[in-house]
Amino acid sequence: MKIEFSPAGMPVAPARPAAGDSLEAAFLGEMLKLVMPVMSDGAFGGGAGESHFASFLVEAHADALARRLDLGLTQRMGVQDA
């Protein structure tokens, strides 16, 4: 049994992202890799953990942006949502 909590007035997110959202998230992830700050080695650097988990941060940002933005990539490429 699966129970989903949704605060009043908040729509429940779909179980899986649409094909267009996945495509746009992948595109945004590649673009974000180029603009993310360079890891520092100083006293305030993240060390080994920063280097290992940086890709998760980029992926989370890309997914959030893909949910909020419509870049129109699917219309330009002719991708149909399944």
C-alpha cells in the first residue's frame, strides 16, 4: 500500500517524469556541469566528499529546473511523451 502526503492545495507529483522532462533534465545537467563552481582545496573546500557528490547536486538542480521550465526541446526534436 502506497500512501502519498499532499499538503492542501498542492498537486501530487507524477510517479515518473515525462519524456520531455527527462530530455530537458539531461540537457540542463550537461549545461550546469560547465557553470558550476570549481572545487576548492583550501580550508573551506569540500574535500573528497565534494568531488564524489558534486554530480548528485548537478542532477538535483537539473531535475528541479526541468520541472519548472519548458525549454521546448521536445517540440523542436519531435519527441512524443509516452
